[in-house]
Amino acid sequence: MNKVPSILAGYGNFELKRVYRKNMAIGILVACAFHLIVIGSIVFVSKLSAKPPETAGTIVLKTAAELGTPPTLSAKDIPVRVVAPERALPSVGVPTPVPDEEAPEDVEYATMDELASMAAPPPITDIDEVGDKEIIIEDLDELLPTPDEFVAYEEPPQQIEVVQPVYPEMARRASIEGVVWVKALVDKEGKVRDVIIVKDSGAKAGFEEAAIEAAKKTLWKPAISNGQPVAVWVAYKIEFKLK
């Protein structure tokens, strides 16, 4: 039987297995210890950096009567200090005498009546169509209202003498009848100053021209306002009927 040399003793399969198991156990222990140290460090650091839990507040329910009057939203009045600027005191002048020959002469001043006459506006003037005549209107009461102007009165104007219109010959031959609404300006004397057509007959048979001529010749009792006659516009209809 062959003998193993002494230099090779302790290096067989059995010895290698025993050394392998020993080294494996040491490696596992070192790895576990390292992991425990790392995990413990992480847990320790997280506990140090964690904030303490906040305690929940207590909710108290109160009625409107217990709350009382709410505070005002307006800001409190802030006192403002006003400092007046300093003004220089006026200096009193000393009159300087002048010789008599340099003194101004006595000045005559206009009276109140003279000033009023000087400040009076000029009379209202108007130029006719030709342009060679000047009409001076001295009485402002003669200004007549416009057709759309409202004039208040207590008594309306009344017809005194009604002039019947001339029936147009063309309408008579064609047996045409119609109604024309006119608007006449009656002045303070009851005379007609102007006539306009408010609504025509629509027949175009000459009713409008005949109605205007008849309205201009009609005499009126003027309207009364505050006990005085006034000029007003009055609207009425003129009928054209065949007998």
C-alpha cells in the first residue's frame, strides 16, 4: 500500500470540504452582521428625522347667540393731522405823497341805470328772403310755437267762423270723397298763421290744397292760459262728401 508523503498531509478532499464549510459560515455571519448594521442605521436615522405627530384640534359648536356681534369690516378712523402752511405776514405800505399837479382829476362814474342800458342786448333781427329788408322784433311775446311744441292752456281754441272748402272739380267728376287732417297755428288774435297736412286723403284729387285754403280763412277764438290768450297749434279734420 502506497503512503502519502508528509508534505501533502492535510490537503485531501476531506480537509478541503472542512475549510470550505468554515469559510462559508464566516461569510454568512459577516454578511448578516453587515445587513443588520445598515438596516439599523436607516431605522435610527428615520426616527431622528421624523416629526412628532400633530394632535388634532377640538371642534366646539356654538350657536349664533353665543357668537355675539361680528366685528365691523370698516377700518378704524385714523386721526389725520393737518398742518397749515406758514404764511408771511402782509407788510403795511406807506403812501408816498405826490405834488398836486400830478394828482389825477376827478373821475365821473356811470350810474346803475346807465350801466344797465349799456349792457342791454341788441334787439333780435331777421332778414327776409330777398335780403334787402331788416325786420326788428321788439315784442318777444309774438314768437310763435313750432308744430311739435307743447303749449299748456286752460281753454282750448274754438272755431267762430268756419269756411267750407271748395270741392275739387276733378274729384266731383270722378265721384271721389275723402278726409284730410290739418294742423293750424292759431295766434293770440284767433287768426290762422300757418297750416300743415297731418294726414292726407290718399286720393290725390286736390283735397289737400282745398283743405289748406279753407283752414287759412277760418276764424278762431284763441286758447286761454292764465287768463291770457296764447298761440297754439290745433288739429282737426276736413271732410269732402258729395251731396
